[in-house]
Amino acid sequence: MSKVRYGMIVDLRRCIGCHACSVACKAELGVPLGVFRTWVKQIEKGSYPQVSKSFLPALCNQCANPICLQNCPTRATYQLDNGIVVVDPHRCIGCKYCIASCPYAVRHVNPLKKIVQKCEFCLHRVEVGLEPACVNTCPTRALTFGDMEDPDSEISRLLATYPVQVLKPERATQPQVYYIGADMYVMEARGMGNAEVRNG
């Protein structure tokens, strides 16, 4: 069987900040009020009358070298062969070590279950051949999900065609969520740190 490595591309040239991805995620997974598995950060730049607004969808980066996995004392956080980082709800004790160690601030404690949760690329959908709910819902097709090991996949084509950025490359986590058209100023202003540009 050939190797599979899932990843996502967020094309910021297409994102309109509609939050459909966040709503779809909440509806699909029953995410409680007050917490999010994915959300859209926004920032306004400039001064009147030259003002612009930018958007940055944020979610678990499904890192190839996840710090959260290394710091989980109960091994509730682990990585599947396909690259998706998941949390075992039966092992998680809600200690928040993974939250403290995540450079991207994309984990939360479920206020009802008292365990840590995060984006898992809608694993239950992917396993039956469907796209994650956020990708399926995005009205502008700003999100692309797929197997990066498959040269014929849409995500591989985009990675080969456009320069992409990843968040906080200095943390050496090797994020598998890539951004097209990222504004470095926006990333820094929203606490995402430096960004690394990779040409296709």
C-alpha cells in the first residue's frame, strides 16, 4: 500500500472571512459554545481612508514533528500513519500540557467533557472518502485538502505551482497546513510569528 500524507492549503487570496469553515466545524463535531477547533482571525491595517482587512483561518497544523505529542504525559495525543495528529478522549486527563506546548494556540479544553480537543481534519469523514467539513463548506474554495504523497492530487498540484508559507517555521514542527498569499504583517500581528516561504 502506498504511503499517504494528508495536508491542507489555505488560499488567502480566496478567503473572504465568512466563517463558514468555523460554523461547519462546530456543526459537524458538536463543538460547544465558547471554543473552536478552527476559526478565522482578522486584522485591519492602515489608517483612514486607506484601510484594509485581512483574514487568516487557523487550525491544527498537523505537524510532522508535533511538540504536543512529545509533551503529553498520558500519550493521549498521537499521530496516525497518514500524518493526522489525534487526541484519544479516553486517555486525555485535561492537564493542558499540550495546550501550553502548541506554538499555534489551536487546542482547547472542552468545557463539558473536560478534555482537550482540536482539529483532526474530520478524520471520521476522511476515513470514508469525504473531505473535512470546512473544506466541503467553503464557498470560495479557499481550502484544499488531500494526499500530498499523490502527485496527481489537487494539493500536490498547488504545492508545485505556488509559493506557500507555513507558520512559525523556527519551531521546527514542520506544519502540514500551508498558506498561499499570506501577508507576513498579518501573521506577525496575530501572534503567528515568522512565516517561511517555500516556492513551488
